[in-house]
Amino acid sequence: MAQVYEHVTPVMLKQVLRVLEARWAGSVSALTEAERDHLFAMAPMLEEQYREDINDELSSEPTGS
């Protein structure tokens, strides 16, 4: 394989997953409420994952105190 990096480290994998999850959450957030409801009606597991991601982000933010 020419010029293809084949040795992905665990750190690299975590970084890629973090970026992809952030992009996905941003895309879902950009939907209208009706579009989001339609998406989650078709795939309820996505809503569960989205809600978990949002809660994780909120709990990791500094409290400002």
C-alpha cells in the first residue's frame, strides 16, 4: 500500500472518534426540531446516543466557580 498509514494507535483512534462524534452532534443540532423528531422516530437509538452526548458535554463544562 503506497503512502497509507496502517498503524493506528489507540490515541489516534480516540481522537478520530471524538471529532466524528462532535461533527455528528453538530449536524443533529443544526436540524430543525421537526427534522430531529423525524430522524429519531426512524432510529430511536440515535436519540439515546444524542441525549447521552449532550449530557456528557454539559457535565464536562466548567461550573465557573
